[in-house]
Amino acid sequence: MRVAITGSSGLIGAALSRRLRADGHDVVPVVRTRPEAGQIGWDPAGGRLDPADLNGVDAVVHLAGAGIGDKRWTDDYKRTILESRTEPTSLLAASIAAADDRPGVLLSGSAIGFYGDRGDEVLDEGSAPGTGFLSEVVEKWEASTEAAEAAGVRVVHLRTGIVLSASGGALKKQLPLFRFGLGGRMGSGRQWQSWISIDDEVAAIIHLLGADVSGPVNLTAPNPVTQATFADTLGDVLGRPTFLPIPRFGPRLALGGELADALLFSGQRVQPGVLAADDAFEFAHPDLEAALRHLLDR
């Protein structure tokens, strides 16, 4: 299979590329820089992607977008977060639709932020969207694939949770604090964290390349936990105490109130309904402690 990937140098994209190549597939990175042999160049800001470059590609995995937590949420950066998702996705979908020998499937990045902060409510792919900035972003992001869907391309929205990896993402950022015994619950700790190991994230994406599935798919493990449970479990795996709570005012001061509340003090209790119902897919790490021990080699 020939698979084009945007965001191929990111945490998920790099791991996915390695796995696909190891399995004998042809990976074609879609890059903003001058393309080298075996790559496709594009310019999302300038609206440039030659549909002919997608001829003969079997599938596209779209993972590009500005980091949600990379900067404080000023009005300008919130606009960047939205536009870095909607504009490239619209361009990619339109280019796929215009290709003469177009890809048959588009797996497009998305997020469980779609559901908003829902407390203890159990959420699956049939749940309604929530409210707030991230929910609005994800709704518009997913709608940006319309041109590909209208052209008959199978489109899957990868509603990804917190991806656990020792190489990057949220877990890597937390590890130094926890290793010094300074980790603990955030605020009340009652907010839900829907997580997935990087191995299962990659395995799910590869599975969805060939599965007869379209629409939203939650990429989360089947056993979400509260943030307090996550902190205690990580401390147990590392053999470090987790009795120091992190008061809400600290992260709000450092990150800004809206960003801190959205990323650290709210959550979603998400179930992977589509994947759980598929007998052909099995989670390698359905439980948090086993996942962390695997990822941290403990």
C-alpha cells in the first residue's frame, strides 16, 4: 500500500511511518519544505497541492496541525489553531477529490475535544458535540473533509485522546516532575483522562486503513481514568510518591486560564465504541498500569 502522510515528523506520524515501512508499505511524506525523492510538497498557507501528486496513492493519513498547548491562547494563536486544521484539511480534501487516480481513503486527524467537558458522562462516537473552543475547532476541522467525502472517498475522523509515549507528548512532559516525587493530582483530580498508548494509536490507524469504517472513530483505550488515578498509577509505576496536589492557580498563571482549564482541569470519559465492536482489532494495552510499564520499561 502507498500511504501519504502529513505531519509525518510528529509523534504519531513518525511512529506510524516506522511501522508502515516495517510492514513493507510505501510511505510518502507530505512536506512543507522542498520535497525530496519519494515526498510530496505542499503549501497549505498558499493553498497549493497538485492533485497529480496524489495519483497512485492508496491512502492519505492527515496528522498536521499547530500544537494545542504550544503557546498561550491569545486571540491570534486560537485563530492559528483553527486555521492550521481547517485550511490544510480543506486543501487536502479538494486535491484528493481532483486527482485522476485518487486515494480511496482519507484518515483525517481529529480529537476527543469534540465532546467538550462532560464530567462523568460516558461518551462514544454517537455522542453530541460539546461546547467551548476545542469543541468548535474539532467540528469545523471534521467538516473540512467534505470535498473528499463528496467525491466518494472513504473518510475517517481520528478522534484521538491523550497519546502516551515516553518519546513525546503529555507523558514525556510529566515524567521529570513525577520522577522527582513532585507529581500529583491536578486540582480536584476528578476530571477524566481518556488515553491511548502510542502502540495502540498506530495499530488503530493501520487497522482503519483497511477497515470498512467511515466517520468518527474514538482512538482511546477502553479504560479511561480520572486524573487522580492517572497520577497515582504513574507514581506507582515509577516508585515515587504522588501526595502533592497541584493547585489550580499555578497552571492557570503559567499557561493562562482558558488553556489550563481546557487541557488540565476538564476532561472526557470516552469509550472507543467503533474499535471495541470490531472483532478484527484488539488493544495491546487496554489498562493504564500495564501500558505505562510497557512504555517506561518498568
